[in-house]
Amino acid sequence: MELRDGPAKKLSAYIGEQCMYDGKPLYQALVEASRTAGCAGATVLRGITGYGATSRCHGKHKLRMSEDLPVVVQIIDVDYRITALAEVFRAMVGDGLVTIEDITVLQYRGGVDE
């Protein structure tokens, strides 16, 4: 991988768990797009509750088993790869928020999974 310790970018998409893209969960499609783009890695975080542009709360409620929980997809990589992937994310994400942040990588190491 090209990602090294030092300056990098973080691409984040804040979406709903129930959002779909091309017949599959949007978060899964975003991770697949980042892998296809050759990014260093992707993480999907599931929130407990939250709200966005509509101010409608997303989360579990006492009377219902599940709701459209908030999900964050995060990708960290070098500047040019994140910039290109951000345009892909913008095209894929309908309702949601897409951000890019400057970050500093302190350590990026891969080992053998056992």
C-alpha cells in the first residue's frame, strides 16, 4: 500500500443503515468502491442514534425492534486517491453527508491474520 506515516486524508460518509445502492446496502457498496479504487482500508461504524439534514432522529426505540440506525463509512488514504473516491461517494450517496478531513497517520502496519 502507498499509505505511509504522515499527512493523509479521511473520507467519511454519514448515511442511514437502510440506504440502498444498486440492490445492496449503501455502506457495503461504498466499501466495495473504496476497495476497487485501491484504498488502504475502510471502516463502517454503526451509531446508536443521530439525526441529519431532515432533523428526523434515527435509532432504536422502546416500542420497535429496529430503526434506520446511523452509519459512518470512513476511508483513509493519500490525497489524490481520496479526492477521486470522494466524487464516487458523491454520486452514490443520495441522502447523507460526505466529508473530507486532513489527518496525520501515526502508524499503518499490516500483519498476517491467524
